[in-house]
Amino acid sequence: MRAICTIAVALAAVVVGRADDWPQWMGPQRDLVWRESGIVDKFPEGGPKVKWRAAVSLGYSGPAVAGDRVYVMDFVLATGKITNNPGGRDKLTGKERVLCFDAKDGKPIWTKEFDTEYELSFPGGPRCTPTVHDGKVYALGAEGHFYCLDAAKGDVNWKKDFKAEYGAKTPIWGFTAHPLVVDNKVICVVGGDGSVAVAFDRNNGKELWKALTASEQGYCPPMLIDAGGEKQALIFHGDGLTSLDPETGKDYWSVALKTDYAMAIAAPLRAGDYLYFSGYAGKSVGLKLDADKPAVTEVWRASRGKAVACDNSTPIIVGDVIYGNDGTNGAIIAAELKTGKRLWESFAHINGKPAGHGTSFMVRHDDRFFLFNERGELLIAKMTPKGYEEISRAKILDPTNTCFGRKVVWAAPAFAHKCAFLRNDKELVCVGLGKE
């Protein structure tokens, strides 16, 4: 009996002490939910403690946390000037890098770098958060160079060049679609004729299928849902949203939505029987998923000034309410999932007034939200159908990039090991958020 009790206590200790990872964009389940317990209710006086800082260079890539390591991408500039002209491309040369740090103290473990030439608008580095799975790191650069690296040492297992191999054109704001691992596959948004979406064998890089042709591939990462009795890979491209069989690439259904400048960015979200997606210039759509087969029915379609249409950051659905960061003026807006009706909007999370492409990255934890805004501030807030209520705010990082004349930091954070991992163009920091 004593031995059984000892084992039970040991197992309980393992469960209590287990630290959740954040091994890909949007978290372990790709849903922007942080499920760890023992997290602070509000920040202490003076803000949360920064546990460590590590030097990085330019980049929009968020960190990924897997086991005792943190992975992030950056760009070391050699030649060229960054102007951040939204309608023009800057030509740069330098090195894209995949960096690996110790999650406990921020010490560098390995670096893998690749010579790269950029011709992009807002060219300050890679966009994609690495995807870490089964001892491998899948890293996509801003010009379509895709690498599968060994997570322990950084060695290249295999690589792809989306432009050279598929005839893909670099979108004006670069390749931005975070890779999605599904079973033995890694699914990417690539581009080119018949290859907007491509599935590769995640172990050796062999092409398993390719699908779709669109006017532009857009910027949205692939998403996976299970609806109508089938798994469905959702691809939001420049012409609309398409559902594919993730095993074969077969087209299940499509819904047209032509966003301005092909800015299909924020991920489509499923909540119960509903599916919602949105793009730049106020465009959003609510769909009802068929229960018996892979199909949808359009329920509502909104234009500028209605519902919520997201841009740089993906919204969150809680119950029947969408909470999203509007892509036009930066407001956080709450809207009914089933109708698109707006409930409220607020600018309190940024500087209290509209800002073009104003960005805050949101993650839900229990009944609260953690927000990392473009001013480098970390916030705790409650959002309900009745409104926005701020609980805590702390300045963590300096905004080191620019947009329309204001300073910004645009990189999605990771929440793992009872910490937040955040970066700008100079440093990656780990902030402790566990209860003492």
C-alpha cells in the first residue's frame, strides 16, 4: 500500500510540475488558448519579472517553445535600406537564421544561417514562427526557403525553394504562412499554378500532394478542423477560403472572398457548428458547417464597419462571440458569431485612439486574455459580450520597427512553462508569469 501511495504521489508531482510547450504558432492546439495552471491573476507592482534576455536580430517571427528549448527566426542585414513602404519593395541582402536557445536561461545552443536576398515591403526579417514536432524544426523564410532542421543540433534534414521548385512568386509582404503538421505531413502555403497548398512528407520532404490555383496565395497559414465526418485543411488564399482533404489534397468546398491587396492573413476559426474568416478592408464571413459531410452554408457576410475583420493577428472566439483586432483602425471589436452583429469596440489596449493596422496579439487563459500590443506592452484583460476591462499592463520591450510613422513591434508571443516569450528586433525575453 505504501508503495502504491508513493507512486501516486510521484505521478501527481509530475502532473503538477509539467510545463506546457508552445511548439507552433497559436500554441499546442493552434487555437490561441494557454492551458497551464498557476498563472498570475495580475502583474505585481513594477510588472512581471524578466527572467532572461537574449540577443536576436530583425524579424517578425514569433518564438516556439518545445521541451527545454526556444526556437525563433531572424535576419541579419548586410546591404540595403529598410523603408517599410507599404506599396514598394526594398532590396536587401543578408542572412536568415534559425536560432535555438535554452528555455531556462536564454543561453544560445545553436544557430543555422542561410544567405538570403530580400525584395519585400516591410522587409525586416522572417515572418513565420517555427513549427517544432517530433525532434524536427520546420522553418519558412520570407522569400520561400523552407527548411526541416534537426531540433537538437540544427542540421538540415531537407529543404525546399518554393520559387524555384513551384514557380511561386513572393507576395509583396513575403511568405508568412506558418507550416502545419498533420500526421506524416507538413502542409504549406506555397503558390504557383496548382500549388497554392502543398503537403510534404515531414520526414524526407517528398511531395505528397499539391492543390489549388489562385490569383495570389495570400498570407494565411493552413488550419485543420474535423467537421462533417472528415478532417479538413482550410486554405485562405487571395480569392477566398477552400477546404481540402489533408490526406489527398482533394477539394471539398470553397467560399469566395476577395480581400483588398490579397491580404488574407488571419486564420479561419471554427466554434461549434460555425466557421468564421475575415480579411483586410472590413470583409468577413460567417459559415455554418454541415454535420453530415464536408460542406458549408453561408450565414452572413459583412463589409466595412460591420462585424470584425482582422489583419495581422488572429481573433479568438469564446462561446458565441468573436473578439478580434480590427485590421483597419486597430480597435478590439466584439461581434456575434452567428449574426456578425457588433457588440462593442475599444481602443484601450493600444493608445486610446485609432491606428492604421494597429496590432495586438491575443491569447486566452481561463476567463482572461493576455495581449501583447504593438507598443511592446503585455496586458491582462477581461473581455465579455458587455465590454473590455483591463486588469494589468506592463512595458516589456521597446518597439523597434515602424509602421506609418509610429514605432511598433509585430511578433506573436509564446506562452509556455508559466512564462511569456516575446521578441523585438534586438532581443528575445522570457517573462515569468507563474504565481509565487
